[in-house]
Amino acid sequence: MDTLVLQVLNSLFYASILFQIACGLTLIYGVMRIVNLAHGNLYALGAYVSGWVLGLLATPGTQPRMWFFVLLLAGAVAAAAAGAILEPTLLRPLYKRAEEYQLLITFGLLLILEDLMHMVWGPHPLTSSALPDLLGSSTILGATYPNYNILVIAIGFVAALGVWAFVYRTKFGVILRATSQNMRMAAALGVNVKRVYVQAFTLGCFLAGLGGAIIMPISGAVLGMGIEALILAFVVVVIGGLGSLEGALVGAIIVGFVRTLGIMYFAEIELAVLYLIATIVLLVRPAGLFGRA
Amino acid sequence: MRQKVLTYAAPIAVALAAVPFVLPPYQTILLSYGLIMAIAALGFNLLLGYTGLLSFGHSAYFGVGAYAAAFLVKYAGITSIEAFLLGGLIASALVSAIFGFICVRHTRIFFSILALALSQVLWSLALKLFWVTGGTDGLRVPTPTLLGGLVQTTGDKLVFLSRTYYYLVLVVFGISVAVMWLIVHSPFGKALQAIRDNETRAEFVGVEVRKYRWIAFLVSGVFTGLAGTLWVPLNGLTTPDVLYWPFSGEIVFLTVLGGFRTFSGPIVGAVAFNYLKSYAVGLTVYWQFLLGVVLVVLVLALPSGIVGTLSQLRGRLARSAWHEPA
Amino acid sequence: MNLLETRQLKKYFGDTHAVDGVDFSVRQGEVLALIGANGAGKTTLVNVISGLLRPDGGTIRFQAVDVTHQSIHDRIKAGIARSFQLVNLFDQLTCLDNVALTVFAREGKTQRLMTLAERDRPVLDEALELLRQFGLEPKARMTAAGLAQGERKLLDVAVAYALRPRLLFLDEPTSGVSTREKAPIMDIITSIVRSGKVTAVIIEHDMDVVFTYSDRIVVMHEGKILADGTPEEIRRNEQVTTTLLGTSAPR
């Protein structure tokens, strides 16, 4: 029983992080029809910046305090800021060009960001593993589980709710959806498309950065984490449907559970199984579970 | 056209044949790497430039070619290069036939992502099934024999790689260029270009679009696989890195660097990228950063690549000379 | 004899009944005009018959064979070809290659990977001859993207005609060209079609064009066939004139 509870919680934990990455990826695609290959690097940036900020405070002898958790947000803010700079400078000139070029420039960005993080923070992982211990752990249905991980699950849940409310319940959300459905029409109706694009991109990057920031105390900020995360996020959006927020949520939960099962029962082919699931979904439902073709 | 081929190809062939006598061994080996990547890029560009499909998963076929040779060494004790090439061709044909069958059901970004996802199945298997594939350590491939031992391949490895193996690479490269040139100028090649330009109309003149895309995918994968097979004895080792998706990104990069709208673009791009990368790697540990900047500048400023830009320049010069008053 | 017959053919887009139970037939050897206001269902009808869209009901018989569920490819093999209202060409190929590709495809030669396309004299000669008939020979080596609108419309028809079809659908072959250019284009097209003994269905808006060049006229209105007859009969049909004038001309 308690192992089952643990597995479920672990799955939700993965799903929370994956959702935050995939949600940004799918939002950006949904609005501007760009697949950002550097999206995983913004997730890594979130992890590095929050790890760095916390590292500055962690002088020998100081104990981590509760308010340090707030500093994790620094990673999300940094990723959002990076997004706000990158969209107008690098992506905007390419909207009218062929898809190949859009993919390629984000690939170039991936190479640049990957090494920038290496340059600034060096080859060694950053982490602040003492932080989660502050929160202690709880016993749920007989299983002991760290409270920090529960917090991560909760943040994922709040992020999903927040994005949903934002997109479906605010005026900005209406504009966003209108732009995503018909950019020309929206522009003709007086929507400032440039501003919508930069806002959507920034929001997407914020979510990725948040995911990176909150996983950092557990798995650290490591080189290559962005490239690895992107591929998993791809699996999520392919299953859920590129451009669909509901799809990102369901996809993240599916991938979260399959990963947990995989680690237990078929560790060697866990990734292969995930990619195969994504492939089968694309074959059966080309637009993904929630996508519109 | 025949004349054009002779005026361009003949001098280049002579120059390439003379390389081992002119350049030091290290440079010759470096050029071998470039020519091998050119074969991969030629295959890749049959899809991108001629069929209009951007694969972000061509590392798969390169890797299959490389691992096919490595498996022959490890599990059959075979070290003949002819067997490597045959095994690489068969293995990459099989894998690209299956992957292609799945991928060509989609176009545009979905095709790219599907190709990428499938390639990562192989990557994760190569990484995780370490008792078969050697995991991150990869598999070693020794100096191969040539023509069943008729050609001396023992002795100094550097001499072998910079002489005998260079010529082998050059011959395979020459054949690959000729075959690909024929394919893109064949009625089949025209049909691919028609699909690229206008899928619906191609269907309505009787071209079975999906089938032709699949055949193009198969040919493309086999060329890239062949490159992987040739690469592995030169490198001496294959690791899952050649299956990882950033390597697919490199193949896209070098093709666009040369210019994917021309036949020779990928060849020029592959050789140029190879020099650029080895120079960047020698210069700084942050070579990825350097390559990233080159790529961004390329996309923003020179989208038609080296060959495309050169021919535009030549066109402009010719026009301005034409318009000059006598 | 009817070359093509549809029975109760239907195509719905949500609540819109674009083609709503149409019995449409084309006789061997005629040049038929399909007219009607915008949104009458003409192009949808052609899209369903040519295989671009799947019907929601009804049957299509071509040369007495049921082709309702055949692939586009099989319909082309059977002899149905079409051009497009918005020009649909291979823009980066030359005019010659646009037509030659069709000939290669028709002859099953596009499956050849190891022969040079430009060495195939019979195919190239046929393609050049077609370009000559359509008055496009001087532009043979130009890319399709570089042509003027009128030339593009002609090339679009030439590409379809190169299939040597039994039945050729021409979807507004003169749309987007100036009034002055219409007659020369229609002269070229109809003379080629008639001398080649190809049965043709022309979708057209311009009434002058329709009455001048067709043997028979079918009028569509809101997904149904409103009238069917010779140009004389259609001209005298009051229902047609009121409907067409009422929906397409300013009052």
C-alpha cells in the first residue's frame, strides 16, 4: 500500500515539473506556431539562477531559513526576463520565414545558452539540498513523503489552475486565444500582435524557469538538463497535442506515471517506451489526444 | 550539363586525390571526416531540399550505420570494411524503412518531431542496454581489413587512415555524389521536387505522394547510414552521442550552412562545418557557443547558405557587368 | 452516352450542405459549363468527383465504374484530371518540368531513380509540344513562379491536360485575369480540348464566356442543380436569370 502511494506521489511529482515545461512549450507553439528547441535551456536557466542565488546566501555556518523558498522564484523571473529579451530580438525577424529557419535559430540559441550556463556557473552542478529538509516530511496513508515534494506537486497544480484561469478567464486570455486562432484577424481587430507574442513567450519561459527552479533543490542544476528535459516535454506535447494546454496536463500526468512504472519495472527501456507511446499516439491521433489538426 | 559537370567536378576530383601528397596526415584525416559528413548531408538534403521534409532525427541512421559496424566487430569478429559497408547499408535501410513509414504520415513540424522522437528511442536503447552496446563507453572498432587483406592495413594507423582509408572514403564519397546527382535529376527526383513545391497538385498529376516520400526517406537514411559506417573506423569508437538529437541538429546546421536549395550546398557545408567545428573545439571549451552564434548569424543574415550566397553574388556581378555601358 | 454520372451526391460542412443530393452527368465529348453564384457548390462538387474530398453520401460512376471510394491516383489512372481555381503549380520547377513531370507520372516513369530526366527525349518532346500548343514554348525554361497570371492559368491547364484525360475539370480557368485576356485564353483551351476530343467541364463565372464556349450548361444553386440545358435554353430560363442576377449582381 505505502509503495503504491509513494509511486503515485512520485508520478505526480514528475508530472508537475513536466507540465511546467511542456505548458510553456505548447503555449508558445499555440500562439506563434514556433517550436522552441531552446525551451529546455530556459528550464535549466531557472534551475541555475535559483541555485546560484541560494548559493550566495549559503555561507558556511548559516542555516537555510524558510524565506529562502521565495528566492527560488528568482529562477523563474530570470527565465521570463530572458524570454522577454529573446523573442523580440531573435524570433520576431523570423515569423515570416520558413519553419526550417525558426527551428534552426532556436537550435542555435540552444547551443549558445548551453555554453553560457557552462561559462557562468562552471561544469559542476549547483544545488541546495539542505533546503527541502527544512520542511520535513509527512506520513500519507502509511507512506513517508518529503513535504517539499508535496509542495512541488502543489505548485504544479496551482500553475495548471493559474494558466487555465489566465487563458480562459481573463481579457488577456481572450486576446491570446484570438491571436492563436487567427493572427491576421486579431491584428485587423486592433490586437497588438507583437505585444501578445512577447507576453506569451515570456509567460512560457516563466513557467519553464519555475519548473527548473523548484526541481533544483532536489536534482540540482546540471549541464545538459535542458536538452534532456526538452525531449521529455516533446513526448508530453506529442501525446497531449501540440498547442493544447489540457493536452499538456494530461500528457504530463501520463508521462509521469509511465516514468515511475518504468523506473520500477523496465528501467532500461523506460525512455524507449515513452517515445514509442508518443509515436503510437501520433499514428493513431495525428494531432495528439487534445490537439486540433 | 555534361560539360558543366566536367568543368567543375574534374578539377575538384583531381585536387581531392592529391590531398594526401600535399597536406599533412592530420589535415587529410580531418578532410575525411568532412567528406563523410558530406555523404550524410547529401542524404539528409534529399529530404529537406528536394522533398521539403525537415528531419530532426537523422542521427538515428548515422548511428545505426556506426553501430552496425561495431556490432559486426563485437559479435561476429568481422573486421572487413566491405562487410561493414554491407552491414551498415542493410541495417540503415531496415531502420529508415520502418521509421520512414511512420514519419511520412506527417509533414512540417510534426514530421520533424516524430523523426526526432523515433531517433531518441534508439539513443535511449544504446544508452541503457549497456551490456549490448557498451552504454556511454560505446564500442571500439579496430582498423579494418580491406579487400580481404589484399591491401596492407596493418602497421602505422596514422598512415593507414591518412592514405588508404582516405582514398576509400573518397571513392565512396565520389560514388555517393554521382548516385545522388542522378537521383535528383531523375524523373523520381523531379517528382520529389514537385511534392516539395505543391503536395496537392503532385497528387493530382498522379504522384503517390506518401509512397514517394517514403522512398526518399529510405534513400536519405541509407546515405546517412553509409556515412556512419565509414565514420566509425576513422573515429575508432562509437558512443550514443551519435544517436543523440543534438547531433541531428548538427546535420541540419551544416546543410543550411552550405545552402539546402542547391545540390552542392550540403557538401560544401559539411566540409566547412567540419573545419569550423574542429577549429572551435581547438580554440575554446565553449565551442558550442561559437557554433550557436554562427548559426544565429547565418539564419538571420545568410539564409541561403554559402553556396546560395555565392551564386547570388555571382549572379549580381554578372548582371552588373551586363548592364555596364560598352 | 454518359461518361460520368453522380447519384444523390452529398457533401456537408457542418450545417452547410455544399453539395446536396446532386445528380450530375457529363456526356462523352461535350464541353460543359458549370455555373452558379459563389458558394453554390460548384468547386465542392468537382473536389468530390476528383477525389480531393470524400462524399458524405451518394455515388460517382465514371465509364460505368463506381469510383466513389477510389483514391485520387486511381481516378487519374481512369482518366479524370483537373486544374485549380487558385493556380496550383510547382513553382520552383521550370514550365517544361511542370508539364514533363505530368508526362513522366502518366507513363509510370517517376519511379525511375537512376535515369536522367532530361535524357528522355520522347517525354521532353511531348512536353515541349504541349507548351507550344498552349503558347508557352518561349517560357519553357522559366520557373513557374516567374510567369504572368494569364500564363500561369494556361500552364495550370496544360499540366492537367498532359495527363491525356478522358474527362477534364477546369475550375475557373480565367479567374484572376483581365477581361481582355479571357477570350484568348478560352480560345486556346477550348480549341485544344475540342481537337483532342477531350470531354471538359468548365466552372466559370463570366456569362459571356459560358455562352460562347460551351455545348451545355448546368446551373447550381445552394448545393443543388437548378437547371440543365443548352446555352439557348439556359438563356431563356427565367428562374436561372432571376436566381443568378438576384444573388450575384447588385440591385
